[in-house]
Amino acid sequence: MSIEIRTLEVDGIEMREDDDGHHLVGTVVPWHSTYEMRPGVFERFTRGAFDKTLLERADKIPLLEQHARDRFQIGRSVSFTKTPDGLVADFRLARTARGEEARALAADGLVTGLSVGFRPIRDRESRRDAGGRLVERLEVALDHVGLVSSPAYADAVVTSVRAFDPDDPDVAPRLARARHLLDIG
């Protein structure tokens, strides 16, 4: 079974840095968006479509540059969160030249797309009121996420690319308040 790719445009990039490096956070799949896969055939992901993959390997999903499977990954997932708007992922970027380039491009708003590579497992098809067919993705096996320049879904957004400062009360409020209790510089 081949891997399918769906790409989303992101905005409001946030980058963070902590002890384990730079992070890129963004919506990889919006729940309320429909994508026209080909003329007359539309696709939408259900809220539970990724549950099995995330249960099995939420911290092992590779972040690729433009879906380039022939190159090393530029990052790896740390976590996924289901929000009312979509599936949000947090990726730790590699401490490599390509990882740093990806961070800089995202932080500068030059690359703002996220795209999912997946294998369909279970779908439901129906007719749309406006015409055409609707394929609802009930279950998919998430293979990877790509940081891309040309997304398919306009609602997939990189929401953060930032440095993590443990003393910043906006970023780490509990740690910043308790910092005086720690016996470290």
C-alpha cells in the first residue's frame, strides 16, 4: 500500500529551544477542512483517524524536508495533541545543518507548510450535497510529517518555532516562579 501525502499551510510559527534542542510546533491536520484530492473527490480526516498510530509511536514520527524519504530526517516528534481545531504536533529538530536551516526558514516564515504522509486503513465514502464524493479518513497509519513549501490544506499551520527559556514566566511559568528554590546558576 502506497503512502499518501496531504499538505497544510501554516502561519504563526513558533520555535522553542530547551535542553534537548529546537522545537517546531504546528497543526498537521485540521479536523474541519476538506481537501479536493482530484476533481469531484474530496477528503476529510476524522478526529480519531490517527489514534492507533499515536498510541503506538507518537514520539517516533519523523519530520522530513519536503517528504524527502531518500534523506535523513530533520526532526522527530515529541508529542501530539488533539485540539478542537486539529492535530497539533511538537517536533524536536535535529542538531544538524539541515535541522538548523529548517528552524531558520520556519522562524522567518519562509517555509510554512506541514504535510502528513500516511497509509489509509479505514475510510467511509459518501456523496456530498454540493456534488462529488467525500472520503472520510477513519483510520490511517501516520508514516511521517513533512515541512513543506506548498501545502494542500490551508489550515495546517506551524504555530511555534521558538527558544525555550526556563526563566521566562510566559514560557515556563511554574519553573520561573520556583527557580529560586533550585540550587543551580
